[in-house]
Amino acid sequence: MPDLLIELFSEEIPARMQKRASEDLKKLITDGLVEAGLNYAGAAAFATPRRLTLSVEGLTGESKAVREERRGPKVGAPDKAIEGFLRGAGVAREDLEIRDDKKGQVYFAVVEKPGRKAADIVAEVLEKTIRNFPWPKSMRWGEGTLKWVRPLHSILCILCDEAGAEVVPLDIDGIRSSNTTQGHRFMAKDTISVSSFDDYEARLKRAYVVLRADERAEMIWHDATNQAFAAGLEVVEDRGLLAEVAGLVEWPVVLLGRIDDDFLGLPPEVLQTSMKEHQKFFSVRNPKTGRIERFVTVANMETADNGATILAGNQKVLSARLADAKFFWENDLRTVKTMGLEGMGAPLADVTFHNKLGSQADRIKRIEALAREIAPSVGAKPDLAAEAARICKSDLSSEMVYEFPELQGLMGRYYAEAAGHDDGVPEACEEHYSPLGPSDDVPTAPVSVAVALADKIDTLTGFWAIDEKPTGSKDPFALRRAALGVIRLALQNEMRWELIDLIVSHFMSKHEIVADGSEGYGFGGKTDFLVEFWQLLSGTGYGGPESEKELFWLGVSDELTKDLLSFFHDRLKVFLKDKGIRHDIIDACIAMPGNDDLTLLVKRAEALAETLATDDGENLIQGFKRANNILTQAEEKDGVEYSYGADLKYAEEPAEKALFTALDAADAKIAPAMEAEDFSTAMTAMAALRGPIDQFFTDVQVNAESQVVRRNRLNLLSRIRKICLSVADLTNIEGSS
Amino acid sequence: MAEKPRSFQEIILRLQNYWAGRGCAILQPYDMEVGAGTFHPATTLRSLGSKPWAAAYVQPSRRPTDGRYGENPNRLQHYYQYQVIIKPSPPDLQEIYLGSLEAIGIDASMHDIRFVEDDWESPTLGAWGLGWEVWCDGMEVSQFTYFQQVGGHDCKPVSGELTYGLERLAIYILGVDHVMDMPFNDPQSTIPLTYGDVFKQTEQEYARWNFDVADTDVLLQHFKDAEAECQRILSEPADDPKTGLWIIMAHPAYDQCIKASHVFNLLDARGVISVTERQAYIGRVRALAKMCADAFVQTEAGGQAA
């Protein structure tokens, strides 16, 4: 049972590709070996900047011989059919056997595959793997045609057991396999010969190469936190950066450096971003002040001066970088001081948001109008919300955001503060993009909420108006994320609103939009309503009299709004499903009036889910369904609606009378509770009907001989239906078995 | 280890010597405004076709948006690049390159030299390649690229391209803090000159012109003119009626492409190009670059049998 060791040694592999590549190597090789008839006990793959390594343990020495019989065409079949069979089976015609079959004589091919030595299989699988490796991007070099992520220099491939190691012979476009490799580029010049994986890893370490990425990351984090701690500081954790840096070095050497005092006045986020993006430095924070004061860099070298030269160089580079950041910062502040944030954002008029939805400035105008409208319902002053909306995207024109796009919003906050904005406006600049991810924090400050909602709702209505909805996995404008954002904002802030009205009025909001290429429609390219806009461009515009135009577009808006609302409902279902609320429960609530009030909708769904989780609740559903079925059948049969007039005086059985009493009691509780949107109380009262309803069905025959009694009982069932449906549309609830 | 260089020009001279010693033809700068050494036809055009090629040269380069009025320690709107192009890329190009760092006084045992992923793409040239930026102690000292495609043509064989940002490299080697303080010639000379003596004033002049004064209408016209001339040159039949020779004017056409590209950079610095227009302009320059590349591969230097 030999072990296999493969190392593909190349010029520097991009850090971000190393992990995936080592996994791919493992999968492709082990799959290939298994497919060729070999088994193995275990496999592990590794990567450093210059090598991909695979260790396979306990490989079978050779594949088993295989004998396979294949049934072919009948004797006398057309030549073409026989030739095809020969090709498929890989045998010659004279090798075919003729056997008697029920239907006559038939050709048989007997294919015997002898066992193959592991080395032959390994060579074949490795060559195939190298030639077809799924690099995200690969390249040619020199005069060759071989592709690899960067030039491939050597292939180490050995099979080893107690008796020793043996090179698996392989030659790929002139690169011949061996049992040798190289250590660290600068600290170990000699070629290394290896005899096993353990030997390989140990020799690499002596040659200043740590093979395992997690070990390198661990070394970095350990040294970095220790050094920071010794200086009374702490390293700002960044797992992504740690993984990346571990992929940039074979021998990590951690150095703690200083930031020039000149730059400590920059916003900490700017320091952090600049150091991370450009230099791959970790930020080091003073826990007392929260300020970023130093940095950690990771070198790939041990030097005679213990890294002093390297650190000095890194500090100098950082100073130049931060001088640039400072230049942007000061220029931006100057711009803000002289022309305010609106002035800073003026160039947005020339920046296209979407060619069918106008410029960023057009978009900002729409968001402003919407933010003003939403403001009262979230407790914000309309003027403040409008002010925040007007400037919230101005930082997109700043030099800092041009250089570091990831600082958008945050710079807006700093610049809004610098411009003297107050009362939640700067915060709104930063927070109006939130929430981005499903676990992102949701803004709660009123101005922020108003602008965040306006931003997202404008995006959704806009793309709905131009018919650019998400399809399948395609959602290029992140509309699902926007809808989820609206939902989370509404719920978190317990917003009570009529979303439908808001959306319709936004579709119908009057903004003159001028689009590229719209001149040909005889409207001078200008339209009044957002909803009119794309419809016009797509040739389904309105051609009637001007006085009726608004009405016409209102009709279109209604359709689009319904569609958009159901998109919200779909996202809500996904959102609530993650919280353990079943889709049929949500459907039962969506079917109720006021379903565009998401807070109300969720409250109702939560109460219903809670009720259905109880024994009473679950059984009530059975009772309701039974009542509803009997009633529906009777109504169909009789052609009348039993909806009124159940009278206690025609009740005969005690259970029947008891149900009357119970329904009266439930009514008395449910109606006011529903009025007060106290779904919990209403549903508890509804669930309390379970006992009387069950008893009724046990003791009472609905289809009584007396028509009067029967009619009265049907009308009684109708009361059950009415009460239950007033709480939620229980017909949507799937029956529990 | 050689003695450390003492001036900016000594670093350049040592690179010239080093690459001459490695068999490169030492060319002179191209006599046009370009954004990078790659634009020199010795790289752009010569990386096309099958003929082997090895050249090295200094290229003055202009990036109008990088102007900082001479204030930033290492950002300049006019700077020098040192460019090496070898086709086919030799298998030990990384080692040869590291030798050049040693030649200019970087002792690899004392520094942290790293090859960090940086895929190179020039949308204006319709070119891309894979490689790295080379870091020395966290500073980018060179770009190292294996060309895969130029002007829409696959590079076969592949050229290896090295680009050194000379000022930044020299600042580091010479141990000065600000580019303008860097000795240009030997500080022991009778008339010692710093980089600032040579370029500080021009950085201010050009920064002001680039950002605020350049006449955008004139520039827009220049762009259109260069574009039209490039197309006109290439539409001429190869048969020269005067000499009877077969002459495809790939280089004169390419000059116009370079010109259009630089004018675009100036317009960009003036901030008059919107995001949507930007793509369109880049596309127009790329179309020119592609036409020039198409023309060049029809020529003898482009690998066409004479």
C-alpha cells in the first residue's frame, strides 16, 4: 500500500486561488484514481504561494483485472451497426464471439482489462489533471501551449512505501517529474530531494517553507496579537485579510510598525481601508481610545537586522499612501466647505444610474420626494429626511470614494458633519444603504429609516417600471436584497403604512425624466410619470387625450403595484421561513385585508403560528375544515348561501346549544381584539372554540330530518366559518395528518 | 554586492547596463506622449507575431490625473518607466529580474521581495496578461506580466514584460523621503541637481494645466482628428503608387492611436468625461489599437513572410 506525493511547483500563485486549487487538485486526482480502479485510505492537499501539494495515503498498488462481456448486434446485422459496436467496445471483428440467444445468433465482445500498476495510473491521471485544471484564469508562457496559473516549473511525483520511494515518470511539455523541489526563494537555495510526505514537510520547514496555510495563519495571528499586546494595543481582527496574507508568504515574519503622527487625524476607517487594500496591513488599535495607531505587516523573510530595513520600507510606503488619502480628505473637505454637499454631488447629474432610469441626480430627486413622503410614518421630520436624501449620495463624487469605493456612505457621514448638517442627517448618509446583507444591522434613527426606505423603494419601483425584474438566479440590480431591506426596515421599526398607496404614488410621481434615445417618440423625450417612462420607450405608451392620461397610467400602476407587492410577499415568505414560520401560515395571512402593512401581516402570522402550535389550535383547523366542507357542499347542493340567521331557539342538542354560547363568547372577544390588532387574544379565543366544535360534530347530525333544524345548523356552521376567517384565511392552512 | 547607486541617473544607467548584458537592444524613449512604457511600439506592436524580440528602454510617461503639484512624495503626472520586453519569455525571467534588482543595489537577503497577483489589462489597447506587481518591503517596484493578448490578437509566443516605476524605486534605494529631494545626478558633481531642480516647477505647471486650464474643446477636436487620421492611414492600400513598394503604415497609424489615448487621459483629468462616455471613449481607442495590431501582423516585423 504505497503513499503518493505530488507537488506542482510554479511561479507565485495568487493568494485568493490557492485554497480552491488545492481542493480541486485533491478531488481531480483522487476521483481519477478511483475511476481507474485504485483505492486509497486518505488524502490531504496543501498550498503555498509557489506550490500545490497532494498527499494520498494507502493507495492500492495496482488496479484489479476486469473482465466485461458486452452483448452486440445480431449476426447478419448491417455492417454499420457492427462497426459501431466494435468501436464502442474497443475490439476487432475477429475477436467477437457468436453465441446462441433466444432470438438467434448474437455477437458478444469479451473485453478483458488487465490490472494496471499504480504508477501508470497516477501518471495518466496527473497529466490529465494538469492539462485540464480549472483555474479561474490561466496563461501560456514562452513558446509553449501548456496552460497553468503562472509558469509551471517542476513536478514532484513519488510513490513511496517501506522499501523506499520511486519517481512516477511523467513528461508534460518538457517538464519531467522528479523527487525534488525548492525551498524558500531567498532563504534556501539548495534543491531538496524527498522520500515521503513527512520527509517532504520536514525538509520544507528546514528550508523555510511552512506547507500548511492554517499553520501559517496561526503563526501570523499568534505573533501579531502577542506583539500588539506587549505594546498595550490590540489587532483589529480581519479573517479575510489573514487568509490572504497567509497565502502571500511561505515563511511568515510578523513586524509591528508605526503610523506617522501626521495621519492619525484621518478617520480610522480611512486608515484601515488604505492599509488593508493597498498594503495588506492589519490595523492595530489602542483599546483605550479606539484609535488606529499602528499596523502589522507580514514579511516573507528573516533578515540579519531582524526586519528593521523591511519595516522602515513599509512605513515609508504607508506614509506615501496616507499622504494621498490625506490629500483626498483635505480636498474633499475644501469642496464641502466651499460648496456644501450638494455642490460636491453636482457632478452626479452626469453620472448615469441606468440608461432607462436617468442619472444619479434624477434618482436622488425621486428618493428625496419619497423620503419626504415616508418621513411622517417613521417619526422623522419631512424636511430633514428630504435634506438627507438630497445629499446622501454626494460622497460618490468625492475623491476619497473614487479611490476607495468601499467607503461610500461612511465618507458621506464625515462630510455631512463637516458641512454642519445635524439632526440625524449625517447618520442617514452612512446608514441609508443598510441593511445590505440578511444579518446586517437595520437602521433605527428616523431620518436614516426614511431615506433607507426611499432609496430601496425607488430602486424597486424604478426597475419594475422598466420591466427589469429578477429572474431565476439573475438579479443584477440586487432587487431581492432591496425588498428584503424594506421588509426588515419595516418590521424592525414596527412601521405602519399602506405600502400599496406609497408604491402607486411613486409610480405616478411627477418627475420629468429625459432618457437617452427617447426623442423619437414625439414627446421631446420627456414624460411625467415614472410608470409612463419605460412604457413609452417600449412602444406601449398612451396615445389618448391628455386629460385622461393620468387615469390610464394609474391603471398600469395598479397592475405593477400588485406584482411588486407579491414580490415583497415572496421575499417575506423566505424571510419568515428562516424564522420557522411555514409558508401556508403566511399565505393564510396574506389573504387577509391590509396585507401591504408588513408589520401587521407578520404580527398576524406570528400569532397564527403560535396558535397552530398548540393542541387546540391544530384541532381547531380540523373542526374549521369540517364545518367549511359540510357548509360548502350544502351551499352548492342547495344553491343558497347559509350565512345568516342561526337561532338558539331551534337548537335541540346540548352540544348545539353549547356551541351557540361558545360562539357568542368568542365573538365578544374576537371582534374587539381584531379591532385592536391584538391577534394573540383573538386567536386564543378562536382556538377555545375547538372543544365546543368537536363536541358538536360528535353529538350532532347536521343533516337533520327537519329542514328547519338542518338550515339552522348550517347557519351555525357558517358562524364558525365567519369567525375563523375574520382572523386569518384558514382555508390556506395545510391539514395536519 | 555592488556599491549602492548614488543618484537617479545611476540607477537608470545600471539598468541599461544590466539588460544590455542580458542581450536586450537598448532603445531610446518613444518621442510621443504616452501613459506607460507599454504604449511604445517596441512593446505593443513587437509583442505581436512570431518573431523573437528583446528590448529595454526608458519611457517618459504621463498620467495627468496623478498630478499633485509636486507635493506628494511619490506621485507625479510625468515620470519615467523602465521597460523590458522579451519574446518568448525565458523560463528564468523571475531570476533574471531579481538580478536586475541586485544590480541597482537591492540586497535580496535584507529586503522582503514578493510577487503579488496583479493581472494586467489595458482596455484601451485591447490587451491583457497575467503576472504580478513586485513588492519590495511593501512597495510596488515593478510590474511583471506575461502578455496573453494585445490588440485582440493572441500573443504567440508569449512576451514577458517588466516595468519599473523608476522614481519610486529610486526614492527607495537612495533613501530619500520625497521625490523632489532625490539626487538626479551625482551629489558630488560640480553642479549637483535634485529631481526637484529638474521637475518641481513643471509638475506645478502641468498639474494646473491638466486639471484646470487645458482647453477641452480643443482636446475633443484633437481626439476626433487623431481617430480620423488613424483610420485614414490604415485605409490606404498597401501598394505605394510612388515607389511601387508594399508598405502598410502600421506605425504612423499607431502614433495616432497613442495620441488619441493621451488626449483621452487629458480629458479625463479635466473631469469632462462622464461614466457612460468613458466606456465609449475607451472603446474608440481600443478600436484604433486593434486596427493597428491587425495592420502590424501583416508586416514583416509582425511575422509576415517578406
